Amino acid sequence: MIICPNCTHENLDGTVFCSDCGTQLTSINPIVTQNISEEQITRDLKRTSVFPKDLDAWAAIHLTNSGQILPLSDREEFTLGRISDAQPIMPDIDLTPYQAYACGVSRLHAVLRKEESQVYVMDLGSSNGTYLNGVRLKPNDSQALNHGDILSLGKLKIQILLKNP
Amino acid sequence: MPTNPDYYVTLGVARNATQEEIKQAYYEAAQRLHPDKNKAAGETEIFLEIQQAYETLSNPKRRKKYDATLPPEEEPSLPVKYEIYYSRPNLVRLNEPQILYVLLEIIPQQKSEEIPAPPLNVSLVLDRSTSMKDEKMDIVKNAAIKVMRNLRSQDIFSVVTFSDRAEVLIPASYSFDKSKLEARIRMLQSGGATEIYQGMQAAYDEIQRNASHERVNHIILLTDGHTYGDEQQCLKLAERAARQGIGISAMGIGKEWNDVFLDTLANRTGGSSRYISRAEDIQRFLVEKFDTLARILADDVVLDFKETTGVELAYAFRTQPETGPLPMEGDIHLGPVLQDSTLSVLFEFRIDPSLTKGDMIQVLRGSLKLTIAALPTPIQPVRIEFSREVKEEADTTIPPSALIIRALGKLTLYRMQEKAHMEVDQGQFELAAHHMKQLATSLLSQGERDLARTALIEAENIEKSQAFSEEGSKEIKYGTRALIMPQEKKEELV
């Protein structure tokens, strides 16, 4: 028996299309594992990143996994991290909803700051580090950011979108 | 008649046929052609020839002597070749039934361009019942005149009209004086009931007067209504026609006709049926049909086979050139091979677990019988065999042929509506409505919005009134059928 992944109808062995819902059960190409290099993903992301039109903010964070966009506006400085119980200092942007804990994001992980027209990132001595386009940053050392740069907070990837690249 | 008839051709067996095969061929022929049983004129003569052939070939000594007198067998340089594609590289040893799909393609060969288009022997059967009155009748008349004007000087043409009785409007003839014949068509008046058998019988008689292997013999039926009580007679006539190489195609106009019946009628002979929703399309479809007939290379390919015990032919469908379901028993008339188009037939076999004990399964064994209209000598049947090895595990390293997957993918939608029809017939209305909704989803995903909408409306109809609407049911049936074929042409163009 082949059980259709779409409608759970039971089809006889050898069936190619589910007789109940028409879903293809056998693929033309045998399934193989494809290796996708990280570089490739980063390159693709950079090429396709666009600052959302009509977004009233000086920059935005693009969560590459979920596709969500968090605007940065009103203030010049945002701390990134995750909120947990009994924590004296809260980050400005809480990344808990984006699997921050599982990805190894510290409670106060990094800070994004705008100075005139330039945007900077600084690691706040996080346990798992902050990576800019794959290169680990020294803690407490500001680095200038470009539009489309990828930051990894631990394993959580975010992309920086700038309004005036 | 050649002085030395080829008995093998007469019996329709290969030169290296076994005694058993010769005997079988003789019995089959004798059953239908015996003077006590045969109906058509000339069948007794054919029977006598077959008897003579059998008497010689059934005796090994006589056969050997006879073989020596035969000219050496010519290299079979067939104007067609065939290819077989399987849905899986091997069958699996299982204790439950399994499915195997086989795609058979009969492909015209390059040099077939040298074979001239065969002359036609066509009879047009026009429904002139009351429902055809006024505009529809006029359109049909114009369409008939149009195709007649297109005929070549070597074509034989006849027109039969019918209501509750039949009249031969134009007897089978070369149409030299076309304007006179046109006038006769124009005089046609509508009135009366629909009795298809009357018309078919008259057309059959007209065709038979000139029927020969060198021509494409074909009856084209145009009707807009149900026939009552004479369906069985019609089907018997179709079987008789098929044996004599006469094809039948049917075109249904509007929503009132019986599509299941016309499908069956046509597919007994390898012909096809079509749905014409708007009267304006009649002419286009009719011209197309004549055009197809004039491009025929092999008139009617017949698959003669014996079923292996434990293997059930569960489905047969022609995906090209004219799409349509095929009967699943006896000699299957697969339809024509056109000079520029492959004949493709998809088979579904259900294999019983008891068979998978062996290492090899012969799924089907038989022969393809071809008649090439333009070739004077009959062609020997071509042996054909579908078989697969049985292994412990499914071989997943070799992907199934993309060709068969594509054909199956297109057929799936048609089969879903077919399934819903079956369920309505069996009173499983909920299930039928469910399947129509599934079909609508699949249609939508393929961008067929109009058909999807029709499918949804029919799902509602089934839920409310426990039946398809006449129109919607035909829209979907012929709509999904149309998706199977012309799409491919579009793809090629892109």
C-alpha cells in the first residue's frame, strides 16, 4: 500500500497518482540530498533584499527563517536579546518568538546603533558570539553595517535592511 | 488474387507461428465467419480461404512443402515502429495486489512521408430530428457542404440523414458534380424522433459498397439526442464494422445526447467521440475530423491479446491522437496512426500477488495488427509482449520514464470525474461530491478556473439532487479529456 501524503487514501503499490485526490505519489527524479552552501544562501539573500516601501524606519531587521520584518524607528539605538524571568535589564527587541533560546541568543546579545547616516553593530559579550557575514566580531567593538548584511546571533540569522543604503 | 496466396497472412499469424497459434487463429476466424453465422456478403468466401489456409498449415508436412514455395520473407520494413514504457523498472514480491502502467507508442517512421495519403470512403450520418430544427440544422448543412467541397477527386462520400427512419441523401459516390449535391443537402428539413440505428445501418450499407483496405472507411455520426431501445443493435453494428475495417466517430451537439453510449459505439471501432457545446463549432470539428482521416497512415491498429491469469487489464486509454477510453476486452481497436502523429495508449494492469512468486511476469502477450491503407499487401501482425522482472525490493535508482508520468498526470483528472460518475451510479453521492471537489482543487492548481468552477457546481448538484447536470457532466468529461492532448502541442510551441 502507498498512503497518499495529501489525503491519506490507500493506493495499491505501484500507483503513480493518488486515485482519490490526484497527488503524485512517485517522483520522476529519485530523491537525493542536495548540498546547499551557506555562501550561496547569503549571496542569494543579499541580491534579493529590498527595504520595504513605505516603512517609516531608518532600518529594519529581516528574520531570514520566518521572513518577518521588524522596523527600527523612533530611537537611535536598539539592544537585541531575549527576555527571561528575573532579568534586571531588558533588551529593546525581544527575539524569544524567533527561537532565540534554541539558537543560543544571549539575554543581552548585541546592539544596533545609528550615528548620523551610518549604522553600527556591537557584540555585548554574548556567550555564543555575533557574526557579521560569517566573521565573528570582537565583543564591545563597533562595526559598520551595509545594506543586506547578515548577522548571526549565535545561530539565529538576521539580515539588516537599511533605508538609505 | 495472387496465384500463390500467403496463408500466413490469410490467417493473420507470423511465419514462425506454433501449431497451437495457427489452430487458435483458425478457430477464432471460423467462429465469426462460418457460413451459418456470418452476415455480410463476401464473408463466406473469406471463410473458405481461411479454411484452405488452415488445412495446409495445420499439417506439418504440408506446411513444410508449402513453405518451400513461398518467396523468402521480406525484411519487415514497417512504416511504423513501436516503443513500450513501463511505470516501474520491476515488480515487487508482495502479498497484496500491485499496479503496473504501460505506455505503448506506435510511431510513424520517417520514410512514411513517401506513402501517399489514402483516399477516403466516408459516410456522414446527420440527425435531422425535430430538435435539430432551424439554426442548428442550417449550421450542420453548411458544415456538410464545407467538408464536401474540401474532398479530393479520389474520395468517396455519402450522406445519410435520419430521424425515426433513414434516407440516403447522397449515395456513396465520387463527388464530381458538387453543386448538384450541395443543392440536395440544402433541401434537408428537420422533423421526427431520433433513432440512431436507422441512420447507422444505412450509412454502413453505403460504406460497404466501396469498402476496401486501400481506403479509409469511416462513418461520422452527428446527433443531438438520445436514442431509445436500439443501443444494442448499434453496438453490434459497430462490432461488425470494426471487423471489416470500418471506423465510427461520433459528435454530440448540445447537452441532450448520451455520451456514454456514443463513446462505447466509437471505441468499439477505434474511433472517437466529441462534445460540441456550441453549434457554431460544428463546422470546425467536422473539418478537423476529415483532416485527421486524410492524414491516416495505419487505419486501425488492433491489439489482439490473451490475458495472463492473475493479470487484470484494469484500464486502457488512448492519449493520442484522439483521446478517449478504450474497451478492455477482446481485440482492442486502438485507433489510427497518423502520418505525423504517434498513437499512444496507456494501460493499467492489476497484478495478483500469487504471480509474484516467479521471477518474471508476462503481463500481456499478443500481436499488433496493422492495415496500412496505402500499401497493397497486408502486413503481418507484429508480436508484442509486456513483461517485468520480479524482485524483492522496488528499484528506486531508475526513475520511471517521464513520458509515462506526464501521460498519467494528465489522465488523472479525467479519471477522477470518471470515478465520481461511477459513484453516482452506485448511489454513493457523498463520495462522488467529495471527488468532484478534489477534482476542482486539482483543476484550480493547474490554472483551469472555468472547469474547476463547473466541477464545484456539479459537486453541489450531486449533494442536492443526487445527479450530475447533463451539461456540466459533459463539460467536465470532455474538458478533462481535452486537457490530455492539445496541451502537449502548446508546450512544444512555447
